[in-house]
Amino acid sequence: MTLISIESVKLHNLVKSNNKCKEIESHCLVPGDVIVLTGKRQFLPCDAILLSGGCIVNESMLTGESIPVSKTPLPNNNHTMTWKAHSGEDFKRHILFCGTEVIQTKPTSHGQVKAVVLKTGFNTAKGDLVRSILYPKPMNFKLYRDAFRFLMILAGVAVIGTIYTESLTEVVVKALIIITTAVPPALSAALSTGIMYAQRRLKTKGIFCISPQRINVCGRLNIICFDKTGTLTEDGLDLCGVLPSQGNCLQKLHNFASDDTLPWSPLLGALSCCHSLVSIDGKLQGDRLDLKMFEGTQWEFEQSSSENKETVSSSLVLKPGQACRSGPAEGIAIIHQFPFSSSLQRMSVITQEIGQDNHVVYMKGAPEMVIQFCREDSVPKGFSSELQFYTMKGFRVIGLAYKVLEEVKPRSNSSFIREDVESDLEFLGLLILENKLKPETKPVLQELSAANIRTAMITGDNLQTAITVAKTSGLVPENSSMILVEAEEPSGLSSAKISWHPVESQEQTSSNTKVSLNINIEGRTILEEAQGDYYFAMSGSTYQVVLQHFQSLLPKLLVNGAVFARMSPGQKSSLIEEFQKLDYYVCMCGDGANDCGALKVAHAGISLSEQEASVASPFTSRTPNIKCIPELINLNHAYPKLAPYRPPAQLMSPPLLLSVVIHVIVTTAIQVYGFVVVQQQTWYSEHPSRACIYGNASTSNTSTFFNSTGPQTANTQTGFDLNMNHESYETATLWPLTTIHCIIVAFIFSKGKPFRQAIYTNYIFTAVLTIQLGVCIFLLFADIDNIYKVMEEFIIENRKLWLLMKKCFNYKSKSQYRKTIRAVEMDQNWPPINQSYRTKPVIRHSDDKAQVYSNPAFESNEFVK
Ligand SMILES: Nc1ncnc2c1ncn2[C@@H]1O[C@H](COP(=O)(O)OP(=O)(O)OP(=O)(O)O)[C@@H](O)[C@H]1O
């Protein structure tokens, strides 16, 4: 069965020759087919590139984020570049992925929403998810490697054991016995059962796992990387206000809550129109930042069907609300979007005032990014200091800009070129949002720190905001010093440069007070390491330069790196890999689409999502905070507190070997003692059968074994016939010793503190072991003649027991013949003696050849030769 056929969705396949639609089954789709997406909600059966119209898609299966995502058509440009190269990092905004749900389509007035099939089956995004479940990435976990080596050693020992055998048959038989004894056959089953139980326990805590082999690694995690927004801080943002830019200066903060509504201006236009919100079932949905920003303006929205041929026919129209002082009465339509992408750190929209011809572009994004697209003269003088002021307080700051598009030639929307549109903008101001810490963040970070587990923040947000959040959350201890690492690409004749600045003195630092070192590409200058408790903070651009030009410094920076800001999704996953190269066991905890790569490459990626499972990460937590992290680390152990060190990851690790060695010494000592002492007994004989008195009691093996274990039984007056195969006092002594020893070992090797609760708290297990020990000792010393007989007949050969149970529980076999027998027994009139029965009269056809033969398996429309 193909993947596609699982989704029994029917789609319209566009027949290119005459532009007519034909309905075909999903599994018939092949790359290159053009499909038409109707307005109904549907799950996509293939990956497809959007050619015309727009789509709103729920991509939570891919990203774990259930925010609707807008998809825009691929621009229809006449150039020779491939579509992927041309769309750059942001190519995904044109792709509709298999398994994601199309919530809404936006046809253009030119025609339907069309997409061309790109990939089908296992090559699609959904196929990728299935493949990652069926064929998970092999985990290079030392435990498995060591376990395999251990089994190989045991097998080697077993093979050596066969040397002592004589005939070929004996070699084969004994080899099998030795191998099955030496190589524990239940080992793999025990490991799988353990993982299964852990997975089930995680599920009860709201953590879902699609990659169970990673569960074992969780106990070893020693660095946890967190995304900031939505993970450490609240998902929802509080709107503080906006700093309008006027006359090349930033004005005082306009507070949405306490001040009047803003008068109509391009700034208000940007706040009300520059977003990717969509109306689903009459409700606005989308990015939380966008929602808060729009709500602050007190504007309203409506879904319109524009007459304008150039616009998407069902675009969002935004109008000033009743509380607003002024604004375009007819409203503004968003006619084109360049949706937000984390790698670009910005988004833009092209709007048109209803009834007017002019088009306006609005842009919003990371302030540092937005000013790169603004005219230099429009960027206010106090920009950097104001930005620093708010980011140092931990606020989330967004830059806004706009321009009026002078000439918009009549052309299709999809042909707006981003580079043309996003240039020479005018800076409008800064939007300030408060992003509070989640209440669970601080205690969990404290718990991790007490357990000596390192933590780091990898965020797409501003560096200064990230540092402030790191300090307030306790990710970086209050009394420690923070060092900002800055690096510059080589330019012209100057080589790449890296410098270190203490963060505290940022505001007052002048260039001569900075602890700055130039390091050339060959890395001749050496970093003077700061002393004491210090942490590094760096931005994505610095990380990139270090990766390319200062590879030798990277490990040193990473071992003390705590804050990584303005990181693109690609840089996030690269950083995780760099940590892994340093032999860290890395956990990544994130919540958004920008964390997907990092979540996948980490040893344990945990996505905070409402979804049960997404392709985004091996673990998904329904609890929307970082409390799931200690639970994941502690999952097998259930000990209330995290231990301050990690359990060994290798079987050959000294602490594990030490306990095995001590165990071997104790076992050897006890067994040697038993072996020697039994030979010194007065009743000892090399051939016990001769030493035993022949009697008239049972001759069972069981009785032989139990009665030959001690002097009292050897001399017993009851006397059992011991002329059997098991005539060895040594075996009879060592066997019960070994049995009792096994039970004790099961108790001792079930390690409790500090990784698990003490084993005695597992009451069922303790009770089972105690009963086993009790039964063993009882059987060893009990001198009850009939017990062995009872054991053999009633327990080992348990037919009588089974019959008794059947009688007690009134169990009746469900076999048909048993049912018939029971029915017959109940039937008083059976057998019907002196009675006779006749069959029903048979209607015979005169011509036997014309008789119709009816085959129930044959359908009349089938052709039979
Ligand atoms: N909807 C949006 N529209 C425009 N710009 C945005 C939007 N959301 C975020 N930004 C800007 O882009 C930057 C990068 O965003 P990104 O989603 O990668 O990371 P983040 O949400 O800031 O942090 P984190 O990685 O911790 O989730 C943000 O810091 C912000 O300045």
C-alpha cells in the first residue's frame, strides 16, 4: 500500500491539454500533475508547489505549531534560476506539504488555486515522518555498542566451553546449552520491555515519543538548550506601546492601554495591516505577536471579495473601529504578503486603500533587520540607545517601516519581486512588547542547575533581550559575569576579528575600555580566558564567523556559552551538532517552527506542542512549559530529585564494573566455601548413590535433588532411592546456593538512589522476591515426604490442578464439539429411538445437464473461460 492511498482523498487533476478538470484518486497523482484545490478543508496527499491563489495551512504535523500558515504562489518570473534557488531560504512558503491540512484557499479573480505535484509517497514530508519512525537514525549510544561487545564476549566464552566435550553430537548439544546459558536470551526482551514501560510512563505525564530508542539517552543528558519565546517565556505577549519616529527622532512611548488611540498615520497603517492574520470561521487567527499588535489598534476586519482583477479575490480588509479617531473609511485590503520567516527575521505586506490606486508596502521585523531596508536618513538618531534601553529590560522590540509603491504595473500579484518591494523604506517606529517568564521556568532551571546539568538559551530574539531573560530566569547565575563575544567577517584587507566585552559595562564602554583582541584567520593570537564563573553570549552572525574562521576557539566558547541570540533555524541545529561533537548529551526544548531542525538533531528534542506527535521532534510535551525536562531525564527513575551526576553510559564504566567485580568475588567465595565444606562432611561420598539407603519411597528426580542436599537428608531414615542421574553432593550443594544467590542479586542490582526510588518501594517486586526466597529455603530444609510428590504431580505436571481450577471456576471449553456434547447431554429426547426423519423433497430437473451450478464465490459479471 502506498502512503498516498492511505489518504483516500480525491483531488481534481488538471488536464493540461484542454484545461479541463478530472477527478482522480490521490494515489494516481505523480510529480508534475497540476491539481486544483477547492475551498473545502482537506489533508494534502502529496508535496506540491503553489502556482496560483493563496492557501492557509495548518502545519502542526510538521512543526508542532498549530498557528495557521499562509502560503503564497511561486512568482512567475522569466529567469533561468531554479525555483528553489530563486526563492532562497524562504522557499517553503510556496510549498504545500503532504499530511498538512489546507484550512482555507484564496482563489484569485483570474481563476482557481492551483498547485503542481512536487513529490509523492515516501519522498514527501509525511513520508519523511513515517521513514523516521520505521528507520530511525541510528543512535551512536555507547550502551548499545558495549552491550553488543558484551554479548560477543559471552558467546566467545561459550564457544571455548565446547572444547571440553567429546563426541560431535555432544559438542552440538553442549554448545547449545552453554550458549543459551551464557548469552542471556531475555536481554533484548528485557531492554525492549524497559523502554516500553518508560514510554508508557511518559505518556501518562503528557509526553509523547515517536523514537523510543532515544529514551535510554535521556538519563544521560548533560546540557539542555532552550528556545526563549514560548518556551522560557510566555507564549502570549503583552503590548506595551509604540515609539513613533518623527523628524528623525524617536518620540515618547505611546501606551495603547492608557493613551488615546493613535491618529491615522503610516505607523497606524503598519500596525493594522502588517501581519499574516487570517479569518477562519469569522475569527482572526495567526501569530500571537500579530494578534496583539492588531488588537492594540482597535481596528476591525472583514473578508472581502474584491472586484479588482489584480487582487486575491478573497483578501482581508481592515477598517478603523468605532473607537478610532480617523482612518480610511472604506478600509485597506492586503493584496500581497511576504510572510514572516525566522531566517529572514521580517515580513512585508502590500496593501491598497479601497477605492484608491496607490499601493503601500509595510514591513515589520527584527529592528536591526528592518533598518537595513530603510533609507539611512529615515533611521532616527537615538535608534541604538532606545533599542538597547528596552532590550536590556527584557522587552521584545519590533521595527516597523513603509513606502508607497510609485508604479504598480498591471500584473499578477505573484510577480511582486521582494527585493524591489523591500527597498528604500521609511522607518516608522518601534513596537514594544513585554514577554513574561513562565512561572515554571525559574524552579526548573534551579533544579537542573542543582543536578549539575548545564543550560543554554538558543533564540531568534535580540541578544540583549536574551541576556536579560537569561539573568532574570536564573539560566545564568546572578553573581556570574557575562562576556559578550563579537566577531566580524574579513573585509577587504582586514582579517576576521573576534573580541570579548564584559556585558555589564555595555552602556558605558568606549572603545578603549573594551577587552578586545584581534585574532587573524590563522588564529595566532590567544584568548586570555576570563577567570572564575563566567558565561559567553553571542549572536548568530558571530557564531557563523567563529564557525568559519575561528574553529579552534569554538570548543572553548561552547563550554561556557550560555546565550546564543539572533540564531537562524539552520544555526540552531548547527550549534546542537557542535555541542554533540564535544561529547555532550544534548536536549533541545522548543516550541516553534524555527526550532524543528535543532529538535531533530539533538539527542533528545522535546517540542512543546498541543499535537500528540509531530515530525518536528522525537518527544512532544502537551504540558506547555519546561517542567517536562526533569520528567524526561528522570523518567526511568521516578526518584523525586535529580541526582547531581549522570548514570554511566557505558557498560564498561568503572562504577558498573566495580559492582560486577565485587559480586563475582563474593559469589566465588561462597561457592568455593560450599564446594570445600561439603567434601569435608562425614557423610560425603564421591558417588552418593552408593552412600544412600535404598528405600521404598518415591523415585522422582525432585526428591533426589532435595533430599541429597544435606546431611540430615542423606542419613534420613525415610530413605529415597537416589540411584538416578543426579548423584553429586557438590551439585546438590551449589545449586541451592546459586538459586538463593540469584534472588539476592535481583534485589541488589536493582539500583535505587540516586537515580531511582529505593527498590523496596516497589512493593510487588519486593514481595515476589521475598516469596521466592521463602519457598527456596522452605524446599531446601523441609523434610516433608509428600511435598515433592505433590509438587511434581500438582505443580509441574499440573493437569490435576488445571482440572480443579476448571471445576472451581466452572470453565467450559468453547470448542464446537464440546458444545455439541453438552447440548446432547442436555437433550432429553436424544437419541430418538424408534423414530425416523426424512429430508425435504428434492426437486429434480428432467435434464441433468441443464442444471445450474451456483458458486457462491463467483460473481455473475465475472468472465469464466
Ligand atoms: N510575526 C512577526 N513578524 C515580524 N517579525 C517578527 C515576527 N515574529 C518575530 N519577529 C522578529 O523576528 C525575530 C526572530 O524571530 P524567531 O521566531 O526566529 O525567534 P523568536 O520568536 O524571537 O525567539 P525564539 O527563537 O526564542 O522563539 C524576532 O526576534 C522578532 O524580532
